[in-house]
Amino acid sequence: MNRRRFLQTSLGVAGLSLPDLLGLRKLQAAQGTGVGRAKSCIVLFCWGGISQLDSWDPKPDAPKEIRGQFKPISTATPGIQVSEHMPKLARHTEKLAIVRSVHHGSPAHGRAMYWNITGRPPPQRALAANLPPSPDDWPSMGAVVSKFRKAPAGLPPAVRLPYPLVDNGTLQAGEYGGWLGMKYDPIVISTKNGKPFGGVSRGLGAANIDPTLTTGEGRLKKRLELLRGLENGLARSPGTDLFDHSRGLAVDMLENPRVQEAFKLEKEPEKIHRAYGEHICGKSMLLARRLIEAGVPLATVVCAAGDLNGSKGDHWDTHGDGFNRLKNTMLPVFDGSASALLADLDGRGMLDETLVVFLTEFGRTPKVSNNGGRDHYPNSYSVAFAGGGIQGGQVYGKSDKISSKPIHKACGPAELHATIYEALGIAPDTHIHDRLGRPFPIADGEPLPLFS
């Protein structure tokens, strides 16, 4: 019997109430189990599908057409190796729990992202066609956190930086409130700081906030007054209240001194800017750190160009010329910015209460293609966790000799979501209700045993 089932049975026999159960969770955290220790979460999402063989799960003994061009390097943790193009993250493995046994059943970007961001299988999972947002979608991780975690006044519970996920001009399902409602959609913060990714990054269909609006208070005040004046003349409609909620939250954010202060990246020391990098990826991670410091519970950073827009560009969809794209652009930027985030959180004493999740929609094929890249592959991929009560310096699960499938401790998006909610102190078996009033647990899996 697993731990959760044992607790459910034992508590039922003992007749403990929900407050008793919550008290037990607090006691577990106080005793050092790590459960429920995280106050906030930063998700670093590698849109396009990062190759597990060329990052977290190298296979140096595999044939050349499998292992690829990169060599593994040793890390701060004996016995753990990562790609040679992740030297800075290699120095932080004592903080990391690397999971090398994740898999699911959808080879399409949008549907695979849906599975990883909602923790539930997408509709028609085998189709390659894009999946636009629908009110019948499962709520995203951000929506669930928004429902159960409150932020300080004027701050949203969940934000996404620096843009929503798009594939060939189509906004993708999975990031939004779904059947919980639009009021649980995350706010997208479109920072203009830093060198942009090469490729297209669209701000479609989202409540976008431009932090530069907060830099001139007089100009901001005039814009808000004009907006309110225009709204007073609008006819009411069924969707107006939902728009009002998003607009109201956006206005509250722009007017909130705490938010304005968080947006002022120029207040950071020069050495912090150098560490994160003069790139929109690093600046977005830095802004994410400042926002959770201000009280935002969940911040997701898209670590790639926002629109995959084919197989070219600065994203992880490396069908062609993959090794050059990875070693020259994607991995150096990601390695530098993500390692700076971990070091910064640790140095500020924030890492123990901040869960950092390294996530992607799927992995890449074991065999290198004739185009010098790897194709979509949901059968085996890797993710990683740090902080928030996670025991670092460990590898969970194992893939086979060519990373074609998990062979030990296989898991999927449901278990990843349960782990995230468990770290945040939100019981994974907590129920939410769809539009028909039917109850569903927020995660349909068990938390991975990664906690200290």
C-alpha cells in the first residue's frame, strides 16, 4: 500500500477531520519531510521538446547515431553526468533531482504540452493538428494554483513570461482556466528586456502586461483614466465580467507599488544581470524571481521563442541542424540563466521555499535523423526539480541504453503534477468540479518520492 492510500485509510479509521489532515501536513513539513514546504514555484518550460540525450540523460556508450555529437561531463554529484553544454547546471546537481523516466502518448507539440501543463491526457492525443484553447479543457497547473493559493492584493496567483505558447500562429490549449473559467487564466507578462530569441514570438489571445508601462507614472495614470472612460460606455455582455476580471487584475498590477517595484530590474546589481545574461530568457527568469519574491505563487518562464513556426529558430524543436542549434544558442543561454536562478534563490535563502521545475512537452528520438537533428518522442524524456523541499543530488528512474523507453520507475505528467502540488502543500487528491458539477482530483497520480 502506498503512502497516500495508507494515510487515507488510517485517517478514515481514526476519524480525523480535514483540519487534522492539514495539521498533519504542516507537522510533516516541520519534521523535515519537505512536503508542503514550498511557498512558490517557478516552471522553466523548454518549448519544442528538449532532447533528453543531449541534456539530462546522455548515453555515451550508445552507437554514434544514438549518442550524437555531445560528450557527457561529470557533475558536482558523483555518478551523475549531464551534457557537456550544461557545465554551469552541472555545478548545481546537489540541488537537483533529475527524473529520467517520464513518458506519455502524444507526439504533437500542443497536445504534449497540454498533457504536461494540465497533468491530463489531451483530447485525440494521437493527432498532430494544433489544439486551440476551449472552455472544456482541463485547467492548467496555473489555474489550479490560482484556485488554491492566494496572492497579495494586486498580484496574480499565476503569471507566464514572456509570452503564451504558440505553434505556427495557433494559440495552444492547456495553459488556461479551462472549465474552471477564464478568471483562472494566467496573466502573461511580456518583458521587453534583453536580446530576443530568434524566431517568432506572438502575444496572441492573452491578458498581456508590459512592464514598461509602469516606468512613467503620469503616462500610466492617463492611460488608466482613458481605459476606464471607454469602459463606462460599453454595453454589458455575458463575457464582460470575465474581461473585467482580467482587465481589473491587470490594472491593479500596474497600479500596485509592489508590482512596480518587482518590474524594476535595473535595481539588481550588475553582477546579477551578468549572471542571468543579457537575453530575454535570463531577464524573464530574473523577473520571475522578483515576482515570487513579491508574493506571486507560480511563475512559468518559456525558455524559447514562443512560436515554433517550423523547425528553425531559437527553440527546442530541433528536427534539423540540431547539434549546432543546441550548442550555439539554446543550451548556453538556458544553462547560464537557469544556473543563475538556482544560485540566486539559494543565495537569498529562497530556494528551500521555492520549487523550481525544469519541464518540456516531450523528448527527442534516440536516432539522429538525416537532417542532423532528432524528431518528436514522447516515449522517453527527462525533467528536473530543485528547491521546495526536494532532496538534491539524486536521479529518479532510468531509461534504457538508448533512451527509447523507461525501464525503472516509469512516470508521467500525472505524477509530475502530484509532486508539484505536494511540494506546494496542496493535496493532490483535492477535488475541483467541472461545469457539470462533477468532482475530479487535481492530480491523477502519486507524488514522486523526491522530498528530503
